Amino acid sequence: MARESFDKEIQFLRMLVLTSGAYNRQQYADRLGISVHTFDKTIKRLKEIVSSVHQQLPETQGKEFAETIRYSYLESTDPMLLFLFRAKSLKESESRRLSLLLAAMQEKPLTATELLELCCGSMPAELSLPDEKTIRGDLKYLEQVGVIKKEPGTRPFRYRIYNDLVRELSHDELLDLYDFVDIMANTQVPSVQGYLLRDGLKKHISRKQTDDGSFEPFLYKYHYYSRILDEAHLFTLLGAIRNRRLVSFLYFSPKKETSYASKNTNPLFERDTEGMQETTLPLKVVYDHQYGRWYLLGFHSRYGIKKYRLEGLTQISEEDSVAEEQYAAKKEELEQRIRQSWLIDTGKPVLVRVRFFNPGPGIANFVKERVLLQGQWGIIEEESAESFVYEIEVNGTVEIKPWIRSFGSSCEVLAPMKLRQEMIAEWKEIRAYYESV
């Protein structure tokens, strides 16, 4: 699947999940900046992916894919949107070719020439035949991702499947490894690679013996369904940071009405998009666990330090590299700007004082424990049997406000006065919702 096409499906699935199928076809098309015809083609493509990955279509063939997500994605403990990653990166010819290569190397180590002959003899007639350069490129890719290993010796080099770890582990050890990967994939970020590793281990264990019910000892409910969609861009950006390269992308702010625009190659159908073409030096990627969002912090030649939500990035491409000294200077500038931010805020520092109330005598002080655990560099200034005062200097109050609000009646904002007034207004609004009619 082409990268530009994957961008479209990322935004498509994100909207389906966030709106729970509330839009009609025309509203989806308008929001995505595509035609209704393209919307229908995308629905068809996603159904094909679901069918190939899960080996089953929705119960009713004619049911809209939007309804499928609306009524079934919350019933599964496995994040349904993960299926896009399983089918996103390879064209059909590449998928067939890599499958043939891996199947052949499963039997015995082979050279690139032997693998080329095997591919040419086994590829379907409708697909183009590879050349030696293509096969060597496939072998280099498979070796980089750790799927195959080059055998020691002289040329011509032979390659074999690299599955030493799972072959050497006993069944109980494999189950322990599966449980560990399952826990980490569901509780840590990034998670997509963990889910793919978990699925691979499950298939390997199932091939050795029938499922005896030892799988799924833990069940997790996945809450941030759009988080794994944003991971599609994560490793591209981390690679650009590692190589000190600029990145270019079309950015759609969360405040915009549209979240995607098709990449038109025909000048007759070229039109203005609501996205902004951006070129920036990526410096840091930050994950906000409270909202399940990824952020890119970079240096823009015109605006300086700038922040982007990963959900708005489309059509990412790497550009020229920059000198190490230039990168180090911009990274140091960023670190100074966010040194006192609760997350990524670069506003003016402000002192926040909050009084937290203890739960009561004879009850474990879970309020204080949580403040000490999550309060970052803040300190407890005053303490009594009934309450304690927490102080922290942060860049603005926008990011810390949800954390304070989450304590409900167990806290009172003392300073700054503006934040106190904002909290009073919010709680009055909430109280009004519960007044009798």
C-alpha cells in the first residue's frame, strides 16, 4: 500500500472511531477532503484488509464498514485498528516475494542467486518477476529487521531464518515470554511492535501444539484507539531525529474542519488544501498518556520552536541533513524552553499552589501518594493532619489543570487567582448539569 494511501486510511479510521459512525458518506468525504467515490473505494479496501487479516468479513456482507467499527470494536480486547499495520507496508508483489523467500530459507540456507531462481519459478504470472538487485534489497531489508541472518563464510553468502530464540526456548518459557510481551504491549508505548511480536509468538506456539487454553491469562481494555494509528509516523520521525534530517509534511491542525487532503497528480484536478506544508527539524517526540496523544517538537526556520500533533501529519518525507552543531544548539534551546513545562508548554512560568485534603484518619493517604508519584518536581510546603499544600512552578496552567481537576473535591487551588477562578467556573458549570429540572 502506498504511503500516501496509508495516510488517508489513518485519518479515515481515526474519524470512524472517534465519531462512532455518526457521519454519513458525504460528511466523511467533506471532512477528509476527498470525493464520495474515493470514500467508497477506501471502504472497499479496508474490507479487503479485514478479510485478509481476520479471514472473515463482517456478518452481513452489505453492512457498512462504519457500522462494523461502531458496534464491534469496543467488544474486543484486541485493538482492532492494529489490522492496518499488518497490511500497510507492502505491495502485493512484495508480499508474495518476501513470503517465497522466507519459506525457502526455512528449509536451508540459500544464496541470493538461488533465491532469485526460486522466485522466478514460483511467482504468479500476473506479477512482475524480480531481478537480482531486487532480491538483494529484500535480503538486506530482512537482515536489518532481524528476520534472517547471514551465515559465516566466504562469497557467495548464504542466508537463513533467524529464529534461534524461539527454537531454543521450552514451551513454558515461550508462554512466559508471551505473557511478558502481552503485558508490555498493553501498558507501554510504543505498542504496535509489541502487538505484532505477541501475535508472532502466539502463532509459533500454536504450530507446536493445539491451544490448551493457556493463552490470554490477562485481559486488557484498550482505550486510546487513535494512539496506535499515530505510531505509523513515530519511527520515521525518530529515524529523522537520529540522522539529524529535516522532515517535510502536510499538517492539519486539530482546529481545522478537515484532517486530510488527497495528493492530486493531475493538474486539471489540482486544488487548494486546508493543510499547511511544513518543513521542520524534528527534535523530540513526546507522548501524553493522559489523552493518548503523540506530539512532535521541532525547530521551524521562521517560527522557531514549534509543536505538532502527530494525528495531523500526512505525506511525511525526509529532507536534507543538518550539521551536528546546529542540531545540538536547537535541542538545547528546546530543553530550556520546556524545562518547566508540565508536558510541552513553552509559556511563561507561573507558581501553582494547591491544597490537597487527606482522606481521613485510619484511611491510607492515597491522595498524598498520588501527588508524590505524579507531581513531577513539585514540593509539599505545608502539612497538617487534615491537608497539605503542594507547590510547583510550570510554564502556564493549561496542561496541569486536567491533573488538578481529576482530584475532584480533594483539592483546592490557592494560586494563581486566574486558575482558581477558572476552576470555580468549571465546577459551577458541572453543578448546573445536575440541578433538578
